[in-house]
Amino acid sequence: MKNVSLAEKMNLPWVESPFFNDLLQKKELTPEQHEMVTHYNREGFLLLRQQVSHELIDRTLQQIQNEYPAKVGEQPSRHQDLWKKYSTVREIASVPQIFDVLRLLYEREPIPFQTLNFKFGTQQRAHSDTIHFSSTPARFMCGVWVALEATNANNGPLFYYPRSQRQEEFNYFDIGIEAEENYAEYPHYEDFMEEFMEAKGYQRQEIHMEKGDVLIWSSNLVHGGMPIKGGNVTRWSQVTHYYFEGCMYYSPRFSDMFANNLNLRHVINIATGKVVQHSENGKPIETINTGSFRYAVSHNFTLPVLLKEVFKKVIGKKPF
Ligand SMILES: O=C(O)CCC(=O)C(=O)O
Ligand SMILES: [Fe+2]
């Protein structure tokens, strides 16, 4: 084997590596970049002021506003993947200077793969996005939240628990919940995360942002939305979730890793419109779509094994 250092052997984003400080010393960064990577490594998030032009935001709101009801509480208050319909949502997901920051943090090509646009605060309870989207190798995912208008104490601003990304990535399995087909189990996960943050003494922080500001959060940073206190007030915003090249991409909530059931995602790169190849340590992994999930056809899967597994998934029991 090549003579590589322990730090290089670790299949993790360098900003999440236990060898972060050693790796940092070998880099040539500007003082501004140095501050960004050390903050992200320590706190698990990065606030970037005025990254998205107001002109682009205004065009976005013009395009999407009719998709939403007039009042808080009426549905739908959120839309997933409006990028498929509106060019401006794609533009926000592909802002070049945000890509540059993500390349600095992850050292792989960013892949915007899902958008959520909100008219009102989500009032979502604390969670880590890794329960929804994860990767192997781990932590090659992040959220980028763009304020399409200012947030304040009244319109349900974001909150997060600084440094919580350092905790392990909790999957349902770890906390005694079974993989699920719908959202029935999810509140149990939320109960757990809230209790856990409290028990470990993490301090919840609320963040107020200006129109055009951007917050990047690490895959495992625990976050959510504060209650809406101000009545019928809007909180226009867009979240784009990003993966990075060269991974397998899956949904832990629907997976049972130890029963050989990985719910692999069909990932489309919003910036290019192309389907993203899953891969494992540089080797491409093909996937088979069996309806509710995708199955990996890795290089060491033989055809009989694959057929058996697909049969098991489709019919719900083993053929032999
Ligand atoms: O916008 C919010 O209030 C939270 C959104 C969120 O948690 C997410 O999109 O991952
Ligand atoms: Fe989230």
C-alpha cells in the first residue's frame, strides 16, 4: 500500500476529520478562508452575508409566490423540488461563490440534489439532516439555507445547536426505532433528539438573517425552526441540500443497514440536470429501481444473489 498518512486514509471531509489541525497546517489559505474552515470545523455551520443577489431573489419570489396560500397554517406551506419547475430556484441552488465555499470545505465537487422553498417558518423540531440523507463515506452532505427575506424573532427563524455535528449520526437503529415506510416513527426520533441535546448541555441558538444571507450547515448539525410568534408573517426561504461526488447516497430513515437494506437515492444534480453515479472507493455502483427504493448492484454482487434480494424486496419474502 502507498505510504499515506493516517489523516489521508480517513474517508471523511477534512473539515470533519479528527486530524483537521494537521491537515490545516499543510494548506495555503487566505486569512478569510482560514477563518471559515476553522469556524465550520468547530461550530458545524458558517454564516455568509449577502451571497445571493436581491435581484435573483426578487425574480424567484415572482416565479414561486403563486404556489403558496395566503395565510400561516394553510397548506402547502412548503414545496419540495421546485427547481424542476422554476429556473430561479435552480439558479439559487447553483450560485458560483457558494459552490466555491463548498469546494473549500469538502474538497469534492458539490452536487445540489434537493430544494425546499418555504413561505412561512417551518416550526420544525430539532433534527439532524442525516436522518433523511446520508452518504458513504459519511458526512459528504450539507444544507445551504438562503434567506429570501429577513428573519427575526417573530417569523420563525432558524435555530441550531453549535458543535452538535460532533455527535455520532443517530439512525433509527441506534435509538430503537424500526426503518419505516412513512412518517409514523419520525416523532419518536424528534423526541429523542430534543432530549439528547438537553441532556448533553447543548445550547440552542436562534439566528436572525438578512435577505441574501446564507447559512451552510454540516450534515450532522442539529437544527430546526423557531415558533412563529408574529401572527400572519412570512419567512420566504430556500434550502438546498448538497451531496458531494464519489459516494453512495442513501436515506437512513428507510434503511436497515444490518439487514442488507440500503435505501439508495436517485440523485439528480440540479446544476447540470444529470443523474449522479453512485460510487464506492472510486468504483461505480449501479442501482436497480424496485419501486419504493433502489438496490445496489455492487461489483461483488453475483446475479443469483441480486435476483434473490430483489425478489425478497418486491414480494416481501425470501424465494429460497
Ligand atoms: O427552514 C427551516 O425552518 C428548517 C429547514 C430544515 O431543517 C431543512 O430543510 O433541513
Ligand atoms: Fe433540516
